[in-house]
Amino acid sequence: MSRVSLRVNGTDHDVECDVRTTLLDALREHLDLVGAKKGCDHGQCGACTILVDGRRINSCLALAVAYQGREITTVEGLSDGDTLHPVQQAFVDNDAFQCGYCTSGQICSAVAVIEEAKQGWPSAVTDDPPEADIELDHDEVRERMSGNLCRCGAYANIIPAVLEASE
Ligand code: FES
Ligand code: FES
């Protein structure tokens, strides 16, 4: 067992857990933050996506003990009180989910995707990467969100939601 100090959604927490506990299990089982979902537990579906220092990671592949002192943001930390984050609002407005199981991962991923494009990080479908501020289009969003699977197949509405939020 080990004491792990995690900073999640702006609040510091001390968690007493087995050193092999994943970040996903620490959030869900110890901090009752169940927004991030366990889909595959193998880094293949994206349901567990959260943000660490603004970058997206699969929390099922991360050991909690390795993320002490980092700024962790889960889907619960995106809104400002009752005001949804623009990406959350866009998912609602575009009806971008069915069962919702993948949705928190999709939303966290989309928040990071928009930031990555703004910083000029090219994707596999970026033709001529500019210095910064890559404009997201349908193909860019499809490629950049390809690590987030939706078993309901809500992609037809997820892509417009991400594009709307990016604007
Ligand atoms: S649960 Fe982490 S990628 Fe599927
Ligand atoms: S909305 Fe059901 S898995 Fe995506």
C-alpha cells in the first residue's frame, strides 16, 4: 500500500492504495469520480480519457503513483458550475451520444484535440502543417478522435459537435 497525492479538478487528495492502482481506478474507486469510464482497460477504446496538464491520456494505462503533482482534469472538472464547457454544450446541442458510455472520454479527448490543433500539432491527415492554429475539418476530427471508439456509432453527430466547439 502507498499514500498517493493527486491533484484532481483543482483539489488535492491523498489516496491510500496499492501501488499498482491505475489512475482510472484511483479516480473511480477512491475519489468517486466516475465520469471516466472503464471500457476495455487495455488502452484500446478511449472511454477512460482524461487530461493531465492539458494533454489527453488513457487513464487505464497510467499508474496513479506516477501522476503525483500533476494537474489532472476529468470530465467533472470541465464545467464552470452550472455552465457547461463549450465542448460539453456542443455535444448536447448536436445530440452527439446515444448510451453515453463513451461520451466523457470523447469530450475530454475533444477538448485536447482543439488545443492540439491550435498549437499546430499535425495529425496523419494534415497536408502541410502550419506553425500554429491548424483549422479542424471533418477529416482532421475523424483522425484525431480515432482513439475514442463509440459502440453506438454516434460518430455522425460527434464530429459536428467537435467542429462546432472548435469554432
Ligand atoms: S478503458 Fe482505457 S482505453 Fe479503454
Ligand atoms: S454513445 Fe454509446 S458507446 Fe458512444
